[in-house]
Amino acid sequence: MAHGKKRIRRLFHPAQLKLMNEPQVISENDDILVINKPTGLAVHGEGVDPTGTVVEWFLSRVPQARGVGEPRIGKDGKEIERSGIVHRLDRDTSGVMVLAKTQTAFDHLKSEFLERRVKKEYRALVYGAMKERWGTINRSIGRSTKDWKLRSADRGAKGHLREAVTEWECIQIGQYEDKSFSYLRLRPKTGRMHQLRVHLKAIGRPIVGDQLYAGNQLGEGGDLKLDRLALHAFSLVFALPSGEVQTFESPVPAELNAAIELLG
């Protein structure tokens, strides 16, 4: 471990993640709250008073954090309740998230993310066998030509193209029901919407169970018996407002471990 970094003790076991569809607390102090977000839980809603979201849960636990962050207006012209939210995970992605309890902590964390000092690691199962042990996907992301709501890193993507870089490493390759799959470690260097999902689709290896981007590969090999997106935010490394650098981890959920075991 690099000098100055401190790895914290995990506070829960992967099997516990299926017991309830609400965040599990990994670490907490006066400035931040680090959670494991379960799959299927949205980070925030599109209205003033969202229900069933990370934000609602966060404010029920830390009501004094209401208003922390930056205001954002939804398509309906109303302000979206995003108190404490510094970064997002897709609804169907599980894993580590950090929320800010104070405006000072929010401003600090926002700077850490914008300056790309935060180190992020994900784990994913994808359709097909990777041809190399590791690599880098360096493809700008724009809008899909087929559906403006979706992102695309393919040639001909429309709209404003934004730089996006993802490093990947293949941990395991295997077969199930005569179909090949790969288990990957992913390290995004930028933070674009749907970046990992879009980048892996662009190289022909979409994430297992991806309803938006897997296309005709969805359902191959029975999706490894999964009924969720096979993407998990495994770790975050960043400096706290105090300056101390810490690593926060969320174990790979039990259902993804079961799918990995099917590959032998």
C-alpha cells in the first residue's frame, strides 16, 4: 500500500447486501457518509420531494444536510433534491458512493472529482472473451444516433463529444451454456454518464444484463442467471477534507460472485 493511504475495515459481509434494498453504511464522520448502494436504487428523483432514493434515505439519516451541494433544475422546471450528492451511480449499478454532510465537505469532494484525483475501481462481467489481458479504451462519448436519450462512443456519435478514458484488466475468462464471458477490473479516468457501459459496448463486450446497451447479446448464456446489471463500484480512493487519503471498499455482491463461479 502506498505511503499515506489507509485501508479501512469492511463493516459488512456480501451476503448481507441482499437482505434489504437500502444503502449499507461503510464509513461515517462529521464530514462524509460512505455507503454501499444496492442495485435498483436510484440516487435521486426528478422532483422536489423524491421517494425511494439514496437522497431520501440520506436526509432521513442526516436531516441537517438538506441543501448541501448545488441546485439543479429538472426538465419540469423544478429543482431536483440532490442534497449531499457529489457523484452518481446508475440505478442498476451497486457499490461505493460518498455523500457530503456539509457544504465545505461537498466543495472539497467536488474539487477532488473534477481534478480527477479520485481513484475509482469497478468490477464487471461482460459478454464474450477479451482478446488481451489489459488495455485502455479512449473514445469520446456523445449521443446515440438511434436514441438521443442514450450515449454512444461509436463513430458518428452526435452532439457534444466529451473525452472519456477507461482502463481495463481481464481477471477471468470462462464459458457458461456454450457462451464466453469475461470478468473485468475497470478503472475509469473520467466520469461521463454511462461511461463504462458505453465504452464496453463500443468494443463489442457489453456488460451482462445491460438492458440499454447489450443489444442482441442480452440473454446470451442465460445472463449467467443474473437479473441485474453485472456492474459494481468496488472502491474509491480520495482525500478527506482533513487531507488524509483513505480507501473505501464494497465487497462484490453475492449474486455477482455466484455468476463468476459459473465460469469455473
